[in-house]
Amino acid sequence: MESKTMKRSNEVKQDFFEILSQMQPDLAYDLSQKVQEINRAISEFGGEGKLTLECSFKQSPKFSEAARIISFRVNATMPKKSYKDSVRFATYNGEIVSDDPDQMNLPFENEN
């Protein structure tokens, strides 16, 4: 006995991006925009970016055995401008200062 998968293996295959563009044209457009944003950020700040498209599929017997509910989630990670670390010291009352408040000052003699 032939399985349903084997029977369907001779069907015409469709391009995923074409299917996505038909189902969710706004999503396809947003993905294209995110690719450009990530590449602009890499040019400006260096580093690396990441674009993830998560597709979840589940059967929907409410419609028919072949019906699927497809959900999408997009996550984009872009490089950002980085800043150098600074070392400062906290005083006992919570202020931030350049000199360590616990370090003793050295006595300097005035040469005049």
C-alpha cells in the first residue's frame, strides 16, 4: 500500500519565498527590509547580524485533514555601536568620581 507522502512526491514543488510572498506579502517585504537594515548596521558598526524566521505548522482538522495553520515569527539582531568601558569609583554617599576615595593622597612638597 502506497502512503500519502509517496503519492504526493510527484507533485510540482513550489519556491518557499514565492509561497511566503503569496500568503504573507507584508512579511516577505519586512524580511527584505530587515536584510537591508542588518547590512547597513554592519557597514556602520561592524560586527555581525542575524535574521531568523520561525515557521510553526499545525494541522487544522476544523477545515480538513490537509489544512494547516502556519504561524510566523521574525527575530532580527543587529550590531550596535559599542562604547569603551570606563573605570570610576563610588564614594560612600553614592557619587561616581575619578579617584579612588579609599586611596591615600601622597604629600607633595611645594618647591617655592
